Amino acid sequence: MFTDRVHAGEVLGRAMVGRGYGDAVVLGLPRGGVIVAAGVARALQAPLDVVVVRKLGAPGNPELGIGAVAESGVTVLNEDLIRRLGVSRRHLDEVIRREHAELDRRRTAYRGDAPPVPLEGRDAVVVDDGLATGYTARAAVDSARRRGAGRVILAVPVGAADTAAEMRGLVDDLVCVEAPTMLLGVGASYRDFRQTTDDEVLAALAAALPAPEEVEIPAGGVVLPGTLAVPAGAKGVVLFAHGSGSSRLSPRNRAVAASLQRAGLGTLLFDLLTPAEAGDRARVFDIPLLGARLGAAHDHLPPRAARLPACYFGSSTGAAAALTAAAGRDDVAAIVSRGGRPDLAEPSFDAVAAPVLLIVGGEDGAVVGLNEDARRGLGERAELAVVPGAGHLFEEPGALARVCELAAAWFLRWLG
């Protein structure tokens, strides 16, 4: 018997420690499963995300599941039950349409414009507050596999023994703390099983993000202000180099940083110039100076970030600074440029060993061509990703989310 979902998450998390999950992402099924998943994510020191799933209810009895739908276009149907109940195709299509609409609403409510945490090659730990018929869990597992998870683990505090046995053959590992032969209902295993709200889900997701810390970075004879955030179990830290006319408070870079934190990466947003220097155009375009300061910041990271592999994220002229800073170093794991001017760092191309991803908007005019030339100049270690319909600032709907998705996947690929 569990006190509530928080207690269940603590018990389940302890049961999962030491089972060999490496680069894991914990996926909670909203709503109640997210509260349990938060405890599992803390125990595993892993990123927490949602996998949005909706049950398909039977005619006249919506609590009786005849299947489920999930993100990534997954639909799982209990064909035997549908046949026995005589469910019409018309009813099935209507309930699927209705639940897809609710699925989209919840996905927007929980993530906003942010992309899901990348799963490619990682251990996806799917968590719910209980396992009854198992159809929502099946849909969530299928969704994780479609998103490229290396292994899929299903974890629940309680589950019907026969359903758990069936699910064991569909996942790479199953963790079920209690598996009674006669499960009268998932709620019977909890003293407090009240309905979870959207606000509670959002609070659990927010609590999983690291608290930002204001720091001072010594770099090239000056001290630069920065904001450091390092999640528990972070795989690396990403140093941001902003472009001309921007700062560490740039909403776009802050959005990218938050997305990388959700994926389990630390971030350091800091200013490459002092306030007095920021108004000097010669300084703003002094790529060797900006690169030297980024390199100095790398060398003087705060202790809890210094132990992690480092990556660079540059935008506009900051992309050239990132390439310049990386030249001749073998301790830069990967570089991403967003709407950057890598051409300004062309003299450094041959000395850059780190893999480079150049992200540009398809409508960014001459910058697309400059990045194409830079990709050729950087050789096999560079790739170009064009976001269709996006301009230089990636302000179009979904454009910045695509940048976040590409950047996180690139960093995790080379940190993996």
C-alpha cells in the first residue's frame, strides 16, 4: 500500500537504482504517472519528460479502455474487446478524433513550444501510477520506440499480474513493485489516489529543472556575468556565445538553454563583452577577442561544471567566436551554430577538431550560402541543417523548437 503518488515514486525509484540504466530519460504518463515519474527521475538522476497518452473509452462506459492513442501517431486497439462489445467503426473514429484533440491540448499545456527530450539511442523509462489493462502503457512504449529509444523500460508501482506478464514481452525491462493476482483497481493500492491536476504536472516538470546560479567568469582580464544551470546527472555543459547586439538575457538563447537542460545538459549563458565594450562596434566584431574570451571561460568554469565535457553553442557572430575558441583544442565535444556567421572564423577551420552542426533558416538569404561554404570548408566533421520557412531569428511558429531539437540531438550524439 502506497501513501500517495509521491511515496510510490520514491519506492519505485529505489527499486530501479543499480539496474544498469545508463543514458536514461524518464517519461511520465500524465497526469498521475508524472508525479510517480518525478521520484524515479530523481533516483536515477535522469531528465524528466512526459509521454502524452489518452485512453479510448468504450460506448457508454468511457472508463473501460478499448485502446489508446499516444504521441508520434501511435494508436493501439484492443481488437478482441472491440469485437465483443460490437463497437462500430463510426464510434471508434469519433473517440479517436476526440482523444487526439485532447492529446494535442495536453502536449501544448505541458511542453508549450518546446520539443520533447531526444530519445535516440537512450534508455526510455516509461512510468505510470499503475498498470491495469495495459493499453495506455502499450501506446506509450510504442511512442518511445518510434522516437528511436535504444531500450524501453516500463516501471510502475503496482500492476495486475497477468498484464505485467504480457507487458514483459513487449519491453526490454519491466519494474513492478507490487503485482497482485487480483487487482480490483490501481487506486486500491493507494491511501490517497485523488485526481492529479495539470498544475501539479507542470509543477513536477518545473521542479525537475536545475535552479540557475548567477556566476562570475574570469576571461581575458575581465570578469563577465553569467548564468549557470547544471541538472543532476548532466552529461555535459554547453557554453553559449551570443552574437552582436545580444546578451546572456536573449530570450531565444534562454529558450534553447531551457530545452537543453530538460534533455539533461548543463548550460552557461554569459556575456562575452562588458557593458562598456558592448557599445563599441569594433569590439562586437572582434572575433579573435570573442573567441579568446570564450576559451578563457571554458578554462575557468565553476567546479560543478568544470568536471563535465564542454560543448559550444554560438549564434550570429557568436558562431565564429565558438569556432575560433575551439581551434586547436581537443576538449570541445561538439559545436552548434544557430543562424551564425561561421565564415568570419574561416582562418580557424583547419584547426577545429570538434564536430560542428550549422543550423540556418531556409529564408535567411545570403546566410544560407555562407553556411553552405563553411560546411564545405570544415569538411567531414560538419553538417548543415536548414529549417524550412525560418528567417534569421527563427521567430516563425515551431522554428525555434526545431533548433532546440536539432541542438540537443547533436550534443547528445557526440557526448554519448
